[in-house]
Amino acid sequence: MYPGLNKQGLRYIAVNYGDDAKTINGYVKTGKFTFPIGMNGTGKNDVAKHYGVSAYPTNYLLDAQGKVVARFVGFDEAGMKAALKKMGFTL
């Protein structure tokens, strides 16, 4: 689904909370992911703390201005698809 949405302007970035770079890179290679996966960070660069992540996975949809338009705790494919459609993406 991501490659088609990427062509429509959607950008997907995953943030891994606790694994090291070697583990993340192995996961990307095995899963053949085409989107970037970053490491969480610490201090003022703590992405999980900044966005109030309390469970994994937590997914956010942000608009072009960076405003959070949807938040999903756990994996909610139907909810994500509905939110993407509402934002104007064709699935």
C-alpha cells in the first residue's frame, strides 16, 4: 500500500523505540521495507515522549503542515484507511 500512497505525496516514517541500529537494519532487510526507520532519541530528541507514545505500535497521521490529524494506538488498518481516505488519498 505504501508505494502507491507515496506516489500521491504520503510520507511514512517509522520510529523504533528501543532496538539498536543493527537490529533495526536487520528488521528492515527482512521485511523489505521501503520507508525510513529512525531511532527514538533521548532528551529533547525523544520522539516517543514528545508525541505521548504510551504503547507500541502507535501510529500518527500528520497533514502537510505537520499537524496531527489522526492517532491510533495499536494497529488499526480499517481506521488508518478511513483516515487516509478522509485526507484525500486514493487507496
